[in-house]
Amino acid sequence: EKAKDLVRMAVAKAARLEPLQRLRLSVIPRGLVIGGGISGMAAALSLARQGFEVYLVEKEKELGGLMKKIHYTLVGNSSHTQHNQVWLEDKLLSQNLIVY
């Protein structure tokens, strides 16, 4: 009960707070994604689709990360995983994206 009361009090206090000052910041539409695994490729693709110029940095010679090492999944072979990787790589190359 004490924890619930503390949370209620914090929420009530936060509802009454005002920002110290309003800021307008310009955004440079560029993003850096470190790591070319499945998550990095998905993040880079998401940024590129939003109009950002994206730099994807991968330490290995190829994209894919641990996904390249998957040979079998719960449903059998990893052909669908490899297909997803190829699909993602094709999508990345068709976007406003630079891979290092």
C-alpha cells in the first residue's frame, strides 16, 4: 500500500509541474546505427523510411550479425531467416543509407 501511495503522490505532483522553459530545437535529419545485425538493419530501415540520411556501421564484412549463424529454428531449417536477411539487405540498399 505504501508503494501505491508513493506512486499516486508522484503522479499528482507531476501533473502540476510546468516546464522550466520552452525550447525549439532544430533536428538534423541524419542518424547513425551501430551494428548491422537484424536489429540494426531494422532500425536503419525505419530511420531511412522516415526521411533520415542513415549511416550504418558494421565491424564484419557482411551484414546479418548472429542471424548468419542460425542454421535451424524451431520449425526446421533457417531458409526463412536467410530470406528475411536478403529482403532486409535489399530494402536497405534501396533507401537513403550508407553502409560502412
